[in-house]
Amino acid sequence: MSTWYYAGPQGQLGPLTEEEFQKHVTNGNILPETLVWKQGMKDWRPFKEIRPVSLNLAPPSLHNVHYAGFWVRVVASIIDGVIMKGSIFILAFFFGAPLLMSPSISIHSLSSQIFSGGFSFIAMVLYETLCVGKWGATPGKMFLRLKIVNQDGTPVDYLKSFARHFAKYLSGMILLIGYIMVAFDSEKKGLHDYICGTRVITK
């Protein structure tokens, strides 16, 4: 019996039996560009190169991928917003309170507002960049079993995650049309997904 391994966002996964491996393929954890290896192979190879032979299936197709719709992504964003607000409040309390309690700084002063806004902005950028770059999803998306991938199904790296965060501002700046596009696009892509070549899929 063949023993399979594949390279996931968190590193090497396995060993897997043929049946377990097929289950990961069906669930969308293994995509055409995912590197796989089994006993007898000389080196790791993209799944799409060995799939027809190893599993006796039709050539890989991305049409079986389920795209995350508009409302489930809205709910994921709400969950992330709650997590972010709570985290920022806690961090600001411990790190920002001493500064804001200074006699020379009023809580309503321009300095305190700049500090608060800057702190929140940096926290949001880091939150999304690190989570998506590491796991392919923010906690809100992970809770709903959603994942951000590249157009070809490969994992999103930190640079792409960083760029996608700022591309989302463009989606919001044009009367949220960049987000509303998700509801009508055949692959459920928003403007930021088109800009960065990403898609949001369900696991």
C-alpha cells in the first residue's frame, strides 16, 4: 500500500494511506499545484503531474472547487472584526494607557487620536498579513472553513497577503462595489481578488 505525504501551509503532512490521501483531495486540501510524494518517487512533484496515474482519475480540474459566497464572507469579516476590536482594546489598555495617562496628553488631543488610529491600522495589517500568509485564512475564515488561495490553487504567501489587504481598501473606496462584486462573479471574486489573483474557497 502506498504511503503519501503532501506539503500543506503548515509544512509536511503525512503519512497518509491511499484512502486518506483521496479524502484530502476531495476536501480541497490538496490542489493541482500542491507538492506530493509517495514511496517509490524520486522527488516531490506537483499533484497535477501524477494524479491521473496514481489515482486513475481524470486530469485535474478546478471546476470542482467550491467558491465562498458573499454572505459567508461577510460573516467571516464580522467575526474578524470582533476579534480585532477585542485584541486592540486589550493591547491598547496595556501599552497605550500609560502614554494616554500622561499629564501632557489629553485623551481627546490630536496626539492621542493619531496614536490610537495608527495602532489600530498596524494591528489590522499584521493580523491579516500574518494569518493569511501562515494559514491561508484569518480566524474568522478558519471558523467558517474558508481559505484564500492563488488563482492556480497554491497557498498565498506573506507578500501576497500583505498586498491583498491594501487592495481591499480599493474595493471599499468605490462605494463597496469591489466587495459587492463577490455576489455576482462566477468565481465569487472581489476587486481585490482580481488585483491580486486570489480566490476564496470552502474547504
